[in-house]
Amino acid sequence: MQKSKFLPRGRKDRTVVMVDIRETKSAKAADHFLQVRPGKDFELLTIMRAMIKDQEISEAEVAATGVSMEVLRDLIDQMKKAKFGVMFFGMGLSMTRGKHMNAAALLTFAAEMNAFTKFVAMPMRGHGNVTGADVIMRWQTGYPFGISLNRGYPRYNPGEFSTVDVLVRGDTDCAFIIGADPGATMPKPAIDHLAKVPTIVLDPHVTHTSRLSRVHITTAPAGIAAPGTGYRMDEVPMPLKPALNSPYPSDEEVVRRIKEAIAEKPDWMTNQPQMIESQV
Amino acid sequence: MLRITGGTVYDPANGIDGEVKDLYIADGRFSSKFETGRTIDATGLVIMPGGVDVHTHVAGGSINFARAMTPEDHRRTQAFIRSKTRRSGLGGMAPTTFATGYLYAGMGWTTVNEAAVPVLSARHTHEELRDIPIVDKSSLVLMANNEIILDLLEEGEDERAKHILAWHIWAAKSYGVKAVNPGGVASWKYGNDAKHLTSKIDGYDHVTPGTIITKFAKMIDELGIPHPLHLHCNNLGAPGNVETTLETMRHLEGSRAHFAHLQYHAYGGDDWGNMRSEAAQLADYFNAHPNMTTDAGAVLFGDTVTITADGPWQHLLYKLTGRKWGNLDVENETGCGIVPYTYRPSNLVNAVQWAVGLELLLLINDPWRVFLSTDHPNGACFWRYPEIIQLLMCSDYRNECMANLPPNIKNKISLPEIDREYTLYEIATITSAGPSRALGLPQKGDLGIGKDADLVIYHQDHDIARMFGHPRYVFKGGEIVIEEGDIRETPDGREYLVQPSYDPEIDKFLRPLFEDRYCMSFENYPVEMERIERSQIQDCVTLGGEGE
């Protein structure tokens, strides 16, 4: 692990605390492991928020989370003494009972810790360039995901415009999938809809989604055989420099050629004003 | 070729103050001849050079974080609908990239300077700048809390620090250097700040904010960067901070310096209850020292989102308001904080801030040295500039607005005693000719032969905000981009860079330091030139000669 002016011994100068519902391989690499009872993330975070402010908490409330009061007191003590703390969180928090409420509790906890010492929180993103997609959608549309452009300008509503919701409702008459395999992970009604409509897949591999698609286009893998940019989870962009040649085109080239072909077609959205003053 | 006839021209770069004059355009520039082509009759209309924004935040990690934090604003604001040739976008507090270009051009601004770019996310910033259509762009790199440079200054290795600074300017493909709360942002990594020029910086024994400021201004002058040190002073926003600002100005005697958003640095008093304007004191000092330029960082009442590299200040603002707070730390380089904010006329502090911005614009007597800005989006969004122009040009309107301020503001501001009204010539100076000169972009803000044909044509209107908010025509590079409120064309703008010279051997010195401290490889750090579309390298300048 990186050594620095303030942490000259690298990993030895850092403390890693792992919180999970089971003892995973990552837990073995940590200095401390806290096993939280499944579905009790929100309660645990809320109790810790109360404890840093010395508010009263009953033993029974703490016991229900699966972590003892003593362990929590010790953890909070260590957190307050830290010079710079980071809370990393992933889908175990945001996709289980409580969902975005859990994430909100954790972000608030991190903000409140700044009354005592420097603390930040950062989501651990999934595989591939998820952060990059999120960053670019934000600068082009204002929103990170769950965006509808069907009125000619961006609108946002996770739960309505997110991919899974649109597919489950059967709201699309075509699907264009790049760098993802919803056929392997999404619920059955969403997969059934993908199989029903013309689905186009761009992927270096033949995926579950490719098998139910009308068209699969094999592309060069980005970062291995195609250049580009990948955004790290802290939103620092890294240049991708290909090490190998590929007989396949890059995703970018395929998208560009499809876009050029579509530009030849008549515009279906004519007679729109240039701008609307206010959406509400 | 194109000819614009009969317009009343305000062109401060050439001393032209309201003369009726024909302009000819060929190949994107003003020309002395016209043979054939379209003629636009501008009789009775007002012509000015296109606006130049010396200090704005429109692209990169911080504004993009602000966009993520404010979906409730995107949902209500104006929406640009896509067409076959034009991308969609949203306006509001933190406009999307495409909308940013439409909105700037829509009020006659044709060049913008993105004022805060960490080297680590410069690649990202350039990708966003590429997606801002119509306007020309430049960007400033954040360096005054950079660990490697501060270490060198601590050791007294000033000459080497200068080469490293030049290396970073080119690595970020930037146009100049921005210093934000020098030393304070470095201390913020440990939850501390550096409010005064003699404050201790965490991790350093010798170097102080004062040394950083003096040495940076000197290094930038020696390197001949066309735009001087662009400085966000220590102790932003705090009552009584005028002392820090004046001390900073004294540190910079003999160097060039641009003071960003001076409004936030001109307060007296010692707590929020007795905070008052010290704009008059600051303007007096500023008027007597021609080595400095500034932009107002004016405040308008309403909703906005504040974003700054000044992390500790943003934590304080979050505690004061209890609203959302975003914080970004950028490894060894800098930081950033984001807090949505509403300026209210009924709030005494906000009312003082509103007055201070206008007082600075009115009390600094040389329009070539004070420029219109709101530190977008911090004081207000850039698309509200026409409202500020109205406040500057109409003292009656100012008095009307002052009637809405809390009664206990009396004796805390000097605005009621000021009756100056800006002329159109002065407006053209603070919005275009002045900032172009300060940026070192002689091809901008000037309607002279051979200069870039960026200009705006307004209807004469007694309603000044309406006049400046709705130009009749806007030309960018000789092309009509806006006509009567409609977007006509969305050409790609240029990006201005500088390439200061440095010892090529500096790579060998920097590489091991870099590999020791950063979490990416040295080769991946500099932004590749081929990533900048339509780049234009401006020459460095030699200072100390005539005219300086």
C-alpha cells in the first residue's frame, strides 16, 4: 500500500475496519471485523450517529444490530482519533433493505464525523467504467442515470426511467446494450421484454444478453485492444492504452457509424420549440 | 464576407465610444474591406465586442459534482430541446455543458475562462470543455496547495519549483495558474485551515500562505504566463477578512496579480452580527496599485449552488446552513466543497454581500481593472449578468432594490452614498475589453482589424436587463450564432493553452517523487495534446519592459 509523508509505513499506519453480514475474504485483510445482522445497516448507522454525539442509546437497540455496545464505543473512539477517515460502501448497503435510506444514513454519518476529524465517504463502484458513464451523463444531461430523453430534453426519475423499470413495464420497442449483461442479472419480466423487442448488443464476448438479442456486434475490449478513458471510482480519469490489436472495431466506432446512419433518416421530432422556460 | 452597417459601436480597446461605424468581417475576423456578401443593417442598434468571462466554473469535477447534487433544480429549470443538429440540455444553477454554451452565447458572451482545474482531473475538464459549444475557452490549474511544490518551497528550492510549476501548467494543458486559499486547502486534509498569511500549514515549518503567494506571483511573472497569478485569497467569506486581503495585496507589490471574486474578501467586523462592508477601504488601496486586476464575484439574491476548492470554508457553510454538503479531496493537489445556497435580501449577511459586490464595481475607478463576474455559480449564475449590468447603470433601480434590505444594514454598507452610473462604454470595458487584456488574449474584446469577429448587437432599451438579456444578434468568429433569441449555429470553440519553457531534465527529478506519492503512473498524468480539440497555444510574454 502507498507510503506517504504522513503515513511513512504504508499499510501499517492505516487501520481497516470491515463491516459485513458475513466474514468474507476481505474481512481477513482488515484489522477489525464487525458482523452486522442482515437488514440492520440503517439501525447500526443511526445508532453510531447518535453515539458520536453522546446521545443515549439502549442496550437492547444496540444488541438488535448484532454488534455489542463495547465494540461500538471502541470503534467510535478510534474513528474520532483518526486523522483522515474514509467510509467505503457498496451494493450490500444500497441494494438491501432500506436501499437509498442506508446510503443517506452513511453519507450523513460521514458529514457529521467532520465535527471531530476529517471524514469522507465514497461508493465502491462495480466492474468496468460505471463511474465514467455516470460522470459523462451528468455533464451532458445533469443526471447520473435513470434518464429519459423522450421529450427531447433530459428528465430523471430512478424507479421510473431506470433500465430495469423501463424493461419490466415493457415501455421500449428497442434495446441497445453496451458493456453490460442485463440478461444475466435482471428479473425475468425484464429479460422477457429484451427477447421480445429488437435488442442490439455490443460486447467483446457473447453474453447471456447476446443470446436473446436480434443483433450481437463483437467489439474490441476497451483498455486491452481499444483506446479510451476509464474513470476511477474517485472520478479521476485514466487514459486506456491498448496493448493488443483487435480485428474488431471499438464500441466508439460502432456507435458513431450507427449514429451516422440514423442521421440519414427523417427527424421524428419536428416543430418543437428550441427551449421551454420552465418545466414546472 | 459580411458587413454590419449603421450600428452605434462601443469598442474600448480602440477608444471608440458610441460612434456610428460600419464593420466588415471576412474569414472569422474583422476586415478593412468588403466586396460582396450579406449586409446587416444595425441602424439604431448598439454594438459591443463579445463578452469575456475571466472567472467562472463551467467544467470539471467540482461543477459536475454540483450537478449530481442538485437534480431538484434541473427538474424545474429551463430545458433546451434537441434538434437534428443541436444537443439538448438544462439551464439552472449548474447548467449542463451544451446548455452552458447556449446560455453564454445567448447573452452575448463568447469567451469563458474555467478558473479551477486540478491536474489530476484536467483530462476530465478538457472533455467537458469540448462539450461546451460556441464559446472559446481557457482553464487555470490549481497549484498553490500542491504537495510537491510546497515541499520545494519549504526547502528553499525556488528555481526548481518554478520549473515544476511550468511542467504542471503544460501537463494540465492549462492557460494559467489559480491559487486557492494557499496553504489552507493543504491543511484541510487534516481538518484545519490557514486563515492568515502567517498561519502554520500542516506538515510545514517554514512555508506560510504569505510565502506561497509571493513566490507564486514571482514564478508566474518570470515564466511570462500571459495571465497573472489568479488568486483566491485566504480567509474567504469571514467577517474581518479585509485585513487578510490587504495584507495579501501588500505581499504582491512589484508583481502582477488577479484577485478573484474580491466581494468575498472585503468584510469588516468580527462576527456575523456586526459584519460590514470594507469595499471602500479595499477599493482605495486597489485604485492606488496598478499591478492588480480583479473580478467582482458579485452576489444576486436567489438560489444557487456554491462550489470552491476552499474545502474548509464549505464545511463551515454546511454547518451554518444545514443543507447538503459535498466534499472532494484531490490527492496531493487540492480539494473541493459544494453546498447549495440561497441568498436572501432579508438576511443581513447576504444583504451586505450583495452591496459589497456592487460597491467594488462602482468604487474601483478604472474599468480596465475590475471585471463583471459572479464567480459562477457561487454568487449567482452567470446567466444573470444582465441584472448586474442594470444595477450598475441605473442608480434609481439600485435605490429601489436597497429598499428591500433589512433596516439594520444602515452604516454597514456605503452603496447608498454612491451615485455613479456605468456608461455603455464602461460596460463594454468590464465585460469584454478589460478581461481580454487581463487574460492576455489580444484577439478578443476588440473590434479592430484582424481581431476575432466576436460581437454582440443589442436593441437600445430603457430596460437594461432586458437589453443585455436578449441580444438582437450574436456573432462568434464571424458567424451568426444567436438571432432574436434563437440559436442559429453551434460551432465548436477553441481552447487556449500556454506552453511555458522548463528544463526538460525536470522529468527525472519529478518522476521518483511522483511515483512515491501518487496512485497513477507518471506517464498517465499529463493530458495528451491530441485530447484537446481546436487548441491554440498563446505565446508567453516578457515582463518588466515598457507598458508594464
